[in-house]
Amino acid sequence: MTSIRHLGHAGFVVEHAGVRVLIDPWFHPAFLEAWFPYPDNRELLPEVVAGTYDYLYVSHTHEDHFDARLLARLSRDVTVLVPDFRSREPARRLRALGFERQVRLGHREEHRLGPDLVATMLLDTSHKEDSGLLLDLGGYRFLDLNDCNTPMSELPSGVDLLAAQYSGAMWYPNAYDYPAEAMAAKTAAVRADLLDTLARKVKLTGARAYLPSAGPACFLDPELDRFNDRAATIFPQWEDVADAFAAACPETRVVRTAPGDRVDAPSPPGSWATDPAGYLAAYRERRRDEWRAWHTEPCAPVGADEVAAYFTRLQRLNRPLLADYRTGIRVEAGGAAWGLTLGELAERVDLEDPPVDPAYTIRIPPRALRAVLDGRAGWEEALLSMRLSLHRDPDVFDLTLLGLLRYGHRPAQTRQLVRERSGRGGETISRDGLRLQRWCPHAGEDLSHAVIADGVVECPRHHWKWSTATGACLEGGALPLHVEPEPGDSAPVLPEEPSA
């Protein structure tokens, strides 16, 4: 018997030929108690905790996948399939929780779970640490990509069921202080890009059916309620994008599930999909103690010396990333403000107020800053919480700064980021009369699947754009692309229609 049961968000229980696999179970609030599963899946918690499983798979360490409070309640007799990231962070965290039976798998490595059941690990091969899992269940191929972006050239084909993200899981643009008109335009662009990326994954994998998963979350703290606006944020629910998906992927069947549904017997969407305002009000009341805990737990004041010491240590851990780099940022928390100049040989950070022309201003609640300084959360978790407000001038993505904040506590990731930025070893490809670097300098996507038209190269993952004539970044950030005419060609030959 084969059974795939959706637990909500990116969680599944897969059973085949007597082998049971638990995938990404998430039940408790994440990211500074800000994100909650949507819809509410709490009624499944006792059953999941009491269940017996042969294998556990946790795709990455984001808290809406790595639910430490839930994992602490599971039997340690289970064998964990662990993505073999450069940082070894999932393996370390799981071992700290008592999970000693681990099978570490690299990109595209297989492991036989039973006589007729094979798991294949798929990694995001860039500096980002995320993974997906392909389960071959006696010939039925279930691909759980959650929010993983495996290079498009390395996605498996012949997939029967694809579970993948369609809704945003990022703070940009909604955490920034853009004027209303600019915010609306940027939000619409991100949503369109997310749908385009999903459609590409569906087509490349040949998915016969698609299960919307890995989002959206919801925000039960009243201070964050504005992010539940499905029309004005990058967090739509499936009904908001279903028509556009059907137009892009008309041959792919959509399996819409509620928490607890089996894939072969989904229930029709309930009030959580058709009446989000009424549903969220009742959900907020049921989980009141959890979201209020964020505001009531003791919080020690933050001092300037702590802020300086934190950024000094972060810089010293990431000297290669900060070579030839200098920028000013301003951190504001609870009425206090600190100016920092980052870079400068990655040595000691001295505070100044204000810094000279800060490129980024980060407005952060004291509780969130305290969690970061104490090591209970990283900047990645703080940013995802949407409790921060950001301003940048100029309005250009700074990969070095965001890389330092998001990954600096794990220098293995920032070292890889440096390699990607320099072209990852100089590997190139030929496309449409051009010789260009193979890997996107932003997030490592394989540009073999780039769109090239009208003098522009467009990455299929985050839709950054570069000039084919100069390699200058035209949209997305400021990192250049190594591109030149193919040897023997006086100028690139551009197609009349976009090529994929």
C-alpha cells in the first residue's frame, strides 16, 4: 500500500510497503513566534508525536521545517535522512536533540529505504542550504521540493506528484518602507516571478500532478496582522493564484489538500480558504498564549558594547566575504540607534551616530535584537519574522551585507558565496551566440535555462537581468555577469523570441 498524507505546510507522512517516512513536520510558531502554520494543523500533533516512523527527513534548518519543539518529542529510534550541507548544521542540531541514527546524503545521492522504496537527495547547490527529496515508491515518483531551488538543469523528470512552494517565504519587499505605489508594483513582480519559477519546475519535472505546499504561513500576533493581506503581500493562498497556474500549466492536475488529507482523497477547501478573516480571528484566539509569549518573556536591555562586539566577531569570521568592502548601516532599537561601518579589513566595529550615508537602516524591536545578540536567533530568523522594518538607499540589493547577516554565523556558506560571486571556478556555457558564466552570481542558478532576448540575460530563479553587451546588472542587484560574444562571432545573435 502507498499512502501520502499531507500534514500542512511542507509536512507529510509517506508510507509504502510497510515503511513510514515523516517529512518536515511543523506545528509550533516559528521565527520569533511570528509564523504559524496555515491552516491550523494543531489537532494532528498528538497523532504525529505518538506515531512510529522508520525514517525522518528534515529538509533544512528554517524553523517552519525544523520544528525543534516537535522533534524533541519524537522517538530517537528513527533514522534521519540528513542533507549533507557544507556547514553540517542539520546533522549537528539533530545530534544535539538525540538523533544519532543519521544517513547523510549529498546532492543526487540515493539511499534505499526498503525493497521497493528509494530516496534521492536534491540540494540547492548554491550558498543557500536547502534540500528536496525524491521518493520512488515502487515506480510512483513523489518529489518534495518544499522551498528548495535545486538547479533547474538537475531536476528529475517523470515526476508523478510534485509538492513545491508557490507563496513567498521572504521579507522582501513587504518588510521595507516603500511608498504604497512602489510596494504594490514590487509585490506584484515578486508574485509573478514565484509563479513563473514554479511553472518552470512543473514543466521540467513533467509533473502530472501538483500539490501546493510550503506556504503561506499566517501571522497571529496582531502587530503583524497586515501581512495576512493576501492581495497586498507575497503571501497569497492558492485560490489567489490558481487561475494563473492553470493557464501556465494546463496539463497538470492540482491536488488541493487540508491538513490530515491523503493525496488520493483530498477534502474540499474549508472556511480557512473561503473566509480568511473569520478563520484567522478564531485561530488567533486558540493560540493566544503562544503569540503573546513573545511580548511577555523577560528581555534584558541592549547595550552599545554588545552591538559593537557582535558585529566585530561577525566580521572576523567572514574576512574573505568583506575583502574590498565598505558600507555604513544604522541599527535602531527601542529609541536607541547605532551607526556601524562594516568592512575595512573586517576588524573591530566602532559605533558612530549616525554613520555616514548608511546604505541600510534596520529598525528592530529590542526583543528581536536581544535574541540575535544572545544567539537564540540569527538575522535570517529575525528578518523572516517580519518584525523588522528596513530601508535602503540606494534601493539596490547588497548581497555582501545580506550574506553577512544571513549566513555569517556559518562561514562555510559565505565562502561559497564568494566563489559564486567570482564565477564559481570560471565555468562557462554557450548560449545564443554568447559565452557566459554558467552559474548566476546571485544565488547559483544554472544559467543554461536563462531567458536571453533583446540584449538581456534573465535568470530563471530570481529573475535578475544583465546586459549581453556589458554584463552590467540591469535589474535585481549590482553584481555583474561574465558575458562576451562567442569566439568567432562579432556580436551576439539574439533570438526573435525568448529562449528557455
